[in-house]
Amino acid sequence: MKATAWMGADSVKVIDVPDPKIMNARDAIVRISTTAICGSDLHLYHGYIPAMRKGDILGHEFMGEVVEVGPQVRNLAPGDRVVVPFPIACGHCASCQRGLYSVCENSNPNAGIAEKIMGHSPAGIFGYSHLLGGYAGGQAEYARVPFADVGPIKVPDEISDDQAVMLADVFPTGYMGAEMCDIKPGQVIAVWGAGPVGLLAAASARLLGAERVIIIDRFPYRLRLAEKHIGAETINYESVDVLDTLNAMTAGRGPDACIDAVGMESHHGNTAMYAYDRAKQAARVETERPFALRQAILACRSGGVVSVIGAYGGFVDKFPMGAFMNRSLVMRTGQCHVQRYTRPLLERIQRGEIDPSFIVSHRMPLRDAPKGYKIFQKKQDDCTKVLLKV
Amino acid sequence: MSRVDTVLLPELDGPVPATLPRALGLLSLALGVGALAAPGPVARMTGVDDSPAARSVLPAIGLRELGSAAGLLSGRRPAGWAWSRVAGDAMDLAVLGRALADRAGDRRRRVALTTLAIAGITAVDVLAAVRTGRARRARARVIQMEIAVTVNRSPAEAYRFWRDMENLPRFMAHLESVRADDLRRSHWIARGPAGHRVEWDAEIIDDQPNKSITWRSLPGSRVPNAGRVRFVPAPGDRGTEVRVELRYAPPAGALGRAVAKLFGEEPEQQVRDDLRRFKQVLETGEVVRSEGSPNGISVRQQAMQRPAQPLPPSRR
């Protein structure tokens, strides 16, 4: 089959690899119809996630048709149209049973490596480095889906591929980011990053009753999407000072909750600070450029919530612990426990409360994956979200 | 049975064999006293009574033998003292070799007999030195550890799975098979690199249903080992804390190197991985595999990941 493989920093190729086969009794094989490039795939693309190997198949947002199931999979049958959550979760460990699917205790066969860096191991993730399991990803014609009796959900015919594939990662991730803010009537929510996850976090904050949603980015085309589809207020951090503007917008209180939907490769307008973090990251002295996170902490109302859904992989410097501690902030974070959200969010789409596919800007065939990575990375052609059609 | 280190392994916990060193000590004592008290008769008996040097050499040898005797009979560092005897034997054989070349007739016959006797004693000395040294090193190599994992299953379920010893290879990566001979005894086969196989028999010496199992290898095993697993209810209704204690002494030599490879550079990590697989099998039904780690959790495999893409048909 054809598959999108990581070939080194800034290099992906569509290569021929063997077709996947059932390896565990609870596996299913899915023939992929639509798969997406995620912002976190760009972290891999840039080489900031450790433990990648040349030839690793990328992709953790995918859906398609079940073509084969292992002997222990009874809820699915060949022919079912399914969308697959990006965290691989067994459903039976204590974490899964508490709904914490992205920290499944059994799904990372390389837990020993992850423990050395993170203390304990999170769940395995499709196509997301050997640190998180060494699983082949879904930017391919077929994928093996472990624990198919727990993760994938069937998609009804009236839901399009473009809508359904949003349930693999970005919509649940954005939704969890908003949910962690514990939004109360009248509250103002600020979101750093108007990429797919930031936009869907902002949209979810609306769904969950936020009075006002403010979104911060530097790309006017993305900010326009937020205004048009979410009715969000926008701040372009390249033209104004973010903290001053947020204080002005909230009459000095600061947003009640701040969502970091940027993560480890933050960009920002303060050139000297950016250069400092960029240089440390390039020298691998610091693995992240956490500017959005620092700013979210400083901006947040005292006693408010900082919700982190942007991806981080290692260590950050200059963490404003003083502000965080003295102002009674709360931080909530996590890779999304997608399995918890797929059904309720599918129902919200069915009820017409939201169409998350408004973020999609590009659709192209799988063979064009390298081009998709390039334009997504460079933000060319007003790129927000690239779907690959198989 | 409160701890695994109270499980006796005869190879490790019995006294270091001391009979042979003590016998050699007595021999040294006799030789030393003889050479000092009656150098004349000793010189005649050994056929060197014609040599003026023998009169001064024999008392020196006697003193050396008394030294060896004191060391060997003291019971401390028997291997070292046995090797000191081997060194003395070598000196004696060298001297006797020269004496043999210079002599003829009856004297030559007596020197030859002496040489033969010393050569025989040398062989016994080497045997004693090697044996006591090996026993001492086996004790020094003993590896002991305690590793635990929390499993989201009841103590009874975890106990039942472990108590069927034939299940052990499903999560203990280095085991090829375990055959239960009866309720207590089992035969274990571990696989190593390059076709090395290590086999031993084990017996369950304490069995507390749903609480703990203690086992040890039978006497004569080349890899003496003992283990104990306890199944403790985890607080807060979170299943079972499975606490494993292990104790074993890898042998020396090629077999020892094979066993060391079995357990890798970090034996504790290997056991931790075994327990992770135990957890996977109990909670999910089997060992979890990925394309990068097609055989499931293992330190060695983590270090040598294949690319995360489907396996070629030849490797399935």
C-alpha cells in the first residue's frame, strides 16, 4: 500500500510498504477514506519530537471502512464506516475506566522510554514517534487499529467524511480544552492559536456558554475564520500588545480562562524573546518555545483556569511560576481523551449545533501529502487544515 | 514465608564447601612439621639427601607449608590459600625437575616418586582452589530485587493466572516454556541468544491461595533461583498490587554470559517489563504489539525499533 512516511526533519514521502495485518485479537484493519494532517504532525515534521525513525508512517487523524476484524472484535464488522480516535486505549485499565483514555496504562509497548522522560507513560498514539508506541499511522491506504472494540465509532451516512474525520482529534481536543475551562455564564474565554484546534476550542467555548470568545493569532485569514464562523473577537499579536488589549477588552480583569492551543513551537511578536527561545530550542537546550503558555498565564484573571491543549514534548524555560502561584491560577491539561467525546460530539454535529469542517481549507489526494505538509507548514494559500483523500 | 531472601537455596545458602581445603591444611601441617623437625629423613625419603642445598631449602619449605596450613585451617579465604598451595607446588615441581635431571639409580627413583606425589597433590590443590573460588563468586553474584505493578483485577484473578505456572511464558519474555509436572513441581526452559537454553526444575514451597506463591529451583540447578509473588489488594478499590521478589545467581563462564544477556544490562528493567506484560495480559487479554515493537514491551526491542510500518509478510 501507499503510506506517508517521515524521512527526516522537513521531509515526508509517500512510499510503498506492506499492507497491515491483524497483530492482536482486538485489532481491526481499516481502509482509509479520509485522513488529515494535524498541527502536531508539524512538530514531528520539524524534528522536535524525539524517537522518530526514518520510514515511520505518519498520521493520527483518519477514518474509513472496516475491512477485517480480529476474533475479539464484536462491535464492528467489515463494511462499517468508522472514525478512529488518535489515542490508542485498551478500555480496561484503571485510567481507561475513569475515562482517561489518553493515559491508557497498556497501549504503549515502549512505556520504558516514555517513563525515562515523563515519569510515567501516556497512551500510545498512531504515527506519533516510538516514544508513544511506534504505531504505524493513518496517512496511508490502510491502517491497523488496536483495541478496535474500544476506539472507533460508526459514522452514520448523513455525516460527511470531512465532518467525521474532525472527531479523530481536533474537535474533541478543542472541546476538551473548552470543557476544562469550566465555563460559567458571563465568562470571557481567550484562545491562543487560530489553527484547527484553537478554532474548534473557541467554537466549543461558545457551545458551552461562554459570553465572549477572544482568539489570538497572527494570520489574518485565520482570524477572519474565527470571526465569520464563531463570532469570536480577534487579536493579531503582530499589530497590538496582547496583554494590554486583553486587559482593555475585559476592563482590567483578564479572561476568566485562557486556552493554549499553540504548544511547543510558539511564535510571537516579541522578537528578542522569540530569538532567545528559538536559539535554545535549536541547540536542544530547551525543547519547547512556550511563549503562548507564558502569555496565557500572565493574561489570565486571578483564580482563573489555564487550559493547555497545545502539544508539548519535553521541558520549558522561564515558566512564570510566581504569577501562577501568587494569583491562584489553575492549570488543566492533557492529550484529549477522545473516546470520551466522540459520541456526544457526533450527536452535536447530527443536531446541527456545529459543523466542525469549517476549518478545512485543502483537500488533496494522498500522493500529494508532501505538498500538503509544505503548505501547512508555510501557511501558504491560506492553509488551515489539509485533508488527504485516499 | 515472609521474604524471598529467607528461601534457602542450597547452592547459595549452604556453607562454602570446606572439607577439601581443611584436608589440605592438615596435609600442609604434616609436611611442614616433618620438614622442620626431621629434615634429614625427609631429604633421604625424597632422594635429595646428597644435596648440601637441601639442608637449607627443606626448612624453608616447611615454614611455607606451616603458613599454608594456618591459612587453610583458619577457614578464611580458603580459595586464596588453596591457590597459595598451588604456587608452592609449582616451586617444588620446578626444584624436583632439576633434581631428577642430576640423579641416577635409586636416588633418581625416589626423586621421581616424590615428583609424582607432588603432581598428584597439585591436581587436588587446583581442584580445591577452583571449587571454593566458584562457590564464593556465586554468592557474590547473587541478584536480588523487588518489583511491583498495579493490575486492575482482583487478587484472586491475578493469583489464579500466576498459579498456573504454564502461563508464565506468556509474560516472562526470557522463558520458552514452563511445564507443570504436578501441583508443586515444574520444569522451566529459558531461551537465550545464539540458541543457548537454560533449563531447571522448580518447586512451589509455599502457596497461600489468592495471597502469595513462593517457589525455588531444585538443588543442582545451574542457575539457582527463588521467587515470591504477593497479591495485595490495592487501596481505593484499584485492583491488586502484584509484588514480585526474585533472587538468583547467574553462573560464571559462557553460560553466565548467556544468562546475563537473557536479563540484559538492567535485570530489574526486564522484570519490570515482564510485569507490564502480565498487566497487559490480565487487563487486555494479550501482550500489546505495535509495528515498532512487534513482540511487545521489551527493553532490547525499545533500543532497536524497526520503523513504524507494517511488518513484511516474512516476519509475521
